[in-house]
Amino acid sequence: LPTAPFPITSVYAAISMPKTKLGLALVGLAIALLAGCAGSGTPALKTASNFAPQRPATFGGLPLASGQIILSEAPSALNLVIALLPPTYHPFVHAGILDVDTDGTVYVYEAIGAWGVMLGRRPTDAISGIVQRVPLGDFLRYNDYAEVYDPPAGVDRASLAAFARQHYAARTPFDPFFNAYDHRRLYCAEFVALGIESSGGAPVPLTEARRNHSLDLTLDWLGIRAQRHYQAADLVAGQSPIAALSTERSPTQARVHFAVRREIHRRYTENQRLGHVLTWNGFTLGVRDELTRFEAASQRLYHADGAVPTQAQADFRVRELA
């Protein structure tokens, strides 16, 4: 499982490299893009917000139940790339399905890929994975911030949890090409979207990818040809969260982080290149120093443990600072 930022680059940033280094750079990009759609027990939580206190608590004082949907975010450069793909900003890049075992353990079912031995002509040919089940405590250790939602109207939660268990038992493979039209292999949001539809919910809409030459070059080389994809946020469109969890961020820090990512997305227009927001040192991907300083300055707009701003308030102040 990815527990730290993975190597990544853009085709643009690699153009001036010697051929050998260019190949390594592109391999690094594939590892990062495809593995990211990616200790037991309850970890110490910096955020444990209960938005439905009338419900019985099952995990850290929160009302979690089988058949709920969990969306997550991490502050890596990889997740910034994923956030730039759709034309409209979405605050989460990963999704899973909750299931509470008979002993009270809360698990997350997720479709996730991992890097293997490269035998094909593209790094995507070396990505493999399955629908897996991990304890929620472990899930929170490699995801920076998460929110839990009830599924959309009409969805039977027991059926949704059963759908997740079925694909876990079947070891349904991960789809490294993010093809939402071929359901023999699944990526994270596709896995949850199909579960919603099979459990009585309306079909989740597909979102067309934004037009950007740098992104187009990269995705075409990786063999990711589909122009429409499931977005994690669309899985719970119109829903309010039941709970929020994080081992790293307070609620205020999470909202400021989303405001920063939203502003970067707004400024990443058709003519921007991945190299304008990312750095590549030959081995690892990073966010450009200017953007790192921008987030740090944005976080100083609020006291981390003070009154929590609304998302609209955080968006306004961060855009004003930018």
C-alpha cells in the first residue's frame, strides 16, 4: 500500500532528459498515478467529527455502519495530479465501502493497484491489484483525511456491503487503465459506483476529463484512453457527511487544504503543464515550493483548533491570499 509520495513526473518536465532518465521518469509517473488510487486498531484521531449524534457509535465514538461510503484525501503530489484531471474541482480522490464485522471491527473495501515487475511496453502493464479489505484504522494511516456518508437515496446498505464482500471474495482485479466501460476490472470510484447501482441507487454519472495537452500526453502514453471517468465526490452528490476522521488534520486544516487545492485547480488552465505545479528530481515527485509555501501561508489564516470556517469562507480567504 502507498504510505508516502511515489515518484512521478510529467512528459513536459522530462523532455530535456537523456533517454534512460526519461524512461525512468515516465515509469515513476505511472507508479504514482496508478498505485495511488490506492497497524490495526483505532489510531489517535485529530478529527473525529460526529454529524449524526443520535445514531449509535461504533468506531471512536462515531456512528459508522455497514454499507456507508468513505471518501478520502491525502496531501501528496500524486493526489494533486488526480485532482487536476476533471474540469471541476472535487475535494476527494479515493473511495471505499464500509463494513462492520460481527466483532465490531470496521473494515474498508477498496479497489487499489500496486506496482509489480515491468514486463510490458507500458508501466500500466505492470500494475496489478484486487478489491481488498483493510481495517479502518489502517486505512486512516495512509489517508490524510476522510469523510463517511450514507449512500444515495434508494440504496440498500446491506446489499451494498454484500456487493463489496462479493468482489473481495472474487478477488476482482484492479483496472490500471481507468476504463469505466469495462467492468471486468475496477478502479476505486468505479467499484463504489457499480455497488450503488446494483443496490438500488440511480446510476452515478461519468465526468469528462478536462482538456490539457500535458495531461493528454501523459494519459495517452499510459494507455488511459477513456475520456469519461467516475469521480469520488459524485458518489455522494447531495449527501451530507455522517462523520469526518483524520489522524493528521483538524477540521479547520482540512477545509483550508481543500480551499488551496480548489484554487490551484482553478488556475490550472488549458495551457498549463504538469511541470508548472510539480517537481521531479529523478527519483521522487514533489509539489513546487511556491505551492507548498502557499498552503503553509493559507493554513496560517486560521488557528488550527479554533472556530471552524465554512468551506465557502475558507475558499474566499485562500483565493484572496492567492
